Amino acid sequence: MEAQVFAVVLLAALLHATWNAFVKVDGDRLLFMAMLLVGSGVAALCTLPFLPLPAAESWPYIAMSILLHQGYTVFLVLAYRHGEISHVYPLARGSAPLIVALLSVLLVGEMLSPMGLTAVAIIGLGIMSLALTRGAQGLRDPWAVVLALTTGCFIAGYTIVDGVGARLAGNAHSYAAWMLGLEWIPVAAYAFWVRRGEPLRHLRKIWKLAAFLGVLSLIAYWSVIWAMSVAPIALVAALRETSIVFVLIIGVVFLKERLSLLRLAATMATLAGTALLKFSRS
């Protein structure tokens, strides 16, 4: 992978980890996420006058991506009802690059070198192994596993769709602006409807930070969409999911979470896959 693309996606992973860490800390995650999505979506809409319209061929992909993003949100919430976030999230995020690699070869026709495939496999399995570092008892409910892996399928789905759609759009930035400018509306509307009877005191407290983190979120995935238009989708998807390593580091350094030997081993495996991916040609 070219150094420029590698650096951009790695920065996107760091930004993704940063806003996720703040969501984890806030007491009302649903409301915080809604405000974050509003900040991201409004910022994206503000860029539309400065960008050309995406090519007509890409609009079905924009619509499909928006639908898949809603499915991702629904199944992630369902998975959290049956399992803990420390078990569900790694399974969802780690399985996604493995599925993307398969789909990118079968459906998109991308060719990956043995080194590239190995890097993707190491990263995906390294991330998934984080689900076991706090004990397998959190996965005793089979629905937690099924829903987490289904969530991973939705992540893989919108990743493939966005990668292909950005290429067809003629301008990856136009595709990103329209997709990100529209995909937040259903989730944010639902969140505000659920919280409609509650006082706005918490909202007044968090909206500035949430809006700022929304812009970081926008930059993060916008960068990934651009990267997928110039580099193999599977490699970009795998590198993006290393954000979970940054989340782990933030948790240990700033939130004083415990770093076990198993979590350290899973993290080192993921980093090894990242290093291998850097030197992969395809």
C-alpha cells in the first residue's frame, strides 16, 4: 500500500478511535451519538455547494449504503442487548475485513497478493480475539455471537458499496459528501424521538463536544471512502479496523483500564498484520 494512503487511513483509524472513546465515557450514549451524527451530517451538507454532483451510476450505491448503515446500527444495538460491548464490538469489527476481502475478490474482482491476504487475516483475527480477552462467558448467549457477526456483515456490506460507489461517482469526495450528509438522518431522528420527553439539560452540556467529534467522525470515514477509490478495498477496510487498537490504548492510558497479557498479545498480532499490510503491494 502506498505510504500516502496508508498514513491517511491510519489517521482515520485514530480519529475513529477518539470519538468512540468519548461515546464510551458519556452517560447517555444514544443522545451523544445522535448529536455526533448531527454534527457530522451538517458538516457534510455544508460541503455540497463546493463539489460536483456524483455520477448517476453512483446514486443507487449512496442509497444502498444509507440503508446498510441503518441495518448496522440496528443490529449493533440488538447485539449489545445480548452481549457485552467488550465481546460484541471486536467480533463485529474484526469479522468485517475478512468478509470484505472475500467479497472484494468475488464481486468486485480485486486481486490481493498472498501477503495482502495474510495481513488482512491477521488483522481480522487479531481484532476478533480481543473478544476472548475478558473471558468467553460473555459470549454464552449464542444470539450475541450471531448478532455481532451479522453486524460485521453490514459493516462489510456498506464498505464494499462505498468503495465501488466512490469509484463510480467520478469524484470520491462528492460521493462521501452526499452519503454522509444523508445517512445520519434516520438514526438521529429515532434517537431524539426516544428522548423527546426528557429535559434538554444534558443536551446543552454535550452538544459542542459531540458536534466537534462528529466532524472528526466525518473526516475519518470521508478519508476511508477516498482511500477505497485509489487502493484495494479489502486492505483499506482492514487497516481502518485497527482503530480498535487505538481505542485500547486510549482506554489504558487515559481511562486507566487494565491491560492483560491476552489483550496485549491480541494487540501485538493486530499491529503485526498492520506492518505486513504496509509492505503489501496489493
